[in-house]
Amino acid sequence: MSIPQVRSYFFKHCHGFSVMYEALASVDGARFRKECKDAGKSICAWTVNSKEEMRQCARWEIMSIISDKPDQWRDIKKEVSVTSLVWRTMKLMKDYGQPFSGVETDSCNLHPALHSYQKLVFQLRKSSYASGLSAA
């Protein structure tokens, strides 16, 4: 379905939308992806068969794609998730120092950087399991 159709008829009432990849790659598509992210709505892109388009969908945090190559999508989604986790972890280490100083051992009173790191690891594992992949 087109982005204008989604906005006009479905955006308020649905949790997710199936949209053609080319529409998502446009300027309006970038706005739409942000609107969906801000509203907590999912996007499924179709038809995505090239590796680069799949990588782009993963970077955009597209929940799912329709493809003739689902195994390739699972591999790319895992690759991008791990890369994203590494970059976010490096940023936390830069922001809060390495090693984490003053980290409490009580899980209810963790240093903010360590707590954020734990949340990222949990999200990665959750998304890996949801995709049918085993967590590393």
C-alpha cells in the first residue's frame, strides 16, 4: 500500500504497515519511517531481494521484509544488529569511561552506562530469538 493511503486510512488504527521498499527509500518514506518509529508502529517492506536493500532495511529498523531470499535477510539482520550493538557499546564506553567506574553490583542500582548496556544486550538477544536465530 502507498504511504498516503496508510496515512489517510490506517495510521491511527493499525500497529504496522506493509509498504513497497521504493516508497520507503524516498524523502517522504524517511518522514514516514520516523513517524512510525515515534508512534511505535512496525513496517514490513516488500519486495526486497538485494543485499544492499536488505542492509538498508535493517539499518532503518524495519521489522520484516517480503523477499525471495529469507535466509539472506536473517543473516543480514543479525549482522546489522551485532554491528549496531558494538557501536552503541563503544559510545557508552566513550561517554562513561572504560572500565565502568563506580559500578554497583546490585542489579537494581547499576551505573547508568552498565544498565544501558544490559538493556542493549537484552534487546539484541530478544530480536535474535524473534528472528529465529540463536543469540551469540
